[in-house]
Amino acid sequence: MGAVFLIGRILVGGYYLMSAVHHFSDLGPMARMVGRAGVPLPEVAIVLSGLLLALAGFSLLLGLYPNVGVGALVLLLVPVTLVMHAFWADHDPQRRQMDLINFTKNLGLLGSSLMFLAIPRPWAYSLERRARLPVHLPV
């Protein structure tokens, strides 16, 4: 089971890391799109969202304090889903459909991310286990 979980972590972590790369490599176009949606400081918003995606991707991929990675995803996905994919406010049927698809996709990503919190740690094949790191960060 540990190997299957590792494969899942590679896929999910890789997905978030690829999304982070997209945020940084397409900063200008993404900032314009976010700005049209009324988000203040769109460049800052895109950089911040890219950093949250990178943090989450590395955290889940490496099994290194995944609760921090999940927290980053919650901080990202909740506002992005509600602001950028507000399908209920769309008047164009095609735009409404695309936003509904992205809204429900983000809900699925959020739900699957929260499930990581239910898996006992340290995870198999994780840096936490390998380095014998404490499961809880010192406050």
C-alpha cells in the first residue's frame, strides 16, 4: 500500500508543482485575467498563489509536513474557487459551464487534499520518516 500511496503523492504533488510553474511562467497573462476579475494587485496574487502551489506540491510529494501543504491548498483553493469561478454570476452559458467545471474541480481538489490529513504520519517513503523528523512542528 505504501508504494501505491507514493505513486498517488507523486501524481498529486507533480500536478501542483506544474501548476506553480505555470503561474510563474505565464505571470503576465494570468495577472491580466485575474485583474479583469477584480482581484487587487493581480501580479502579487499570481505570485502568492504560485508559491502556495509550490509549497503544497513539495510538501505532498516529499511527505514533509503535509499538514502545511494542505493548509496552503486551503488558503489558495477557497478564495480562488469563490472569486475566479463564480459560475452563478455568469450570464454567458459557455462561460457559466467552464466556471462550473473549474468550480467543481477545485472542490474535488480541496476534498482530496483534506483527506491527506486523515493518513497517519510519518508516511511511508517520506522525508519525515527518513529523517526521523517530528510529526508536529514545534510552536
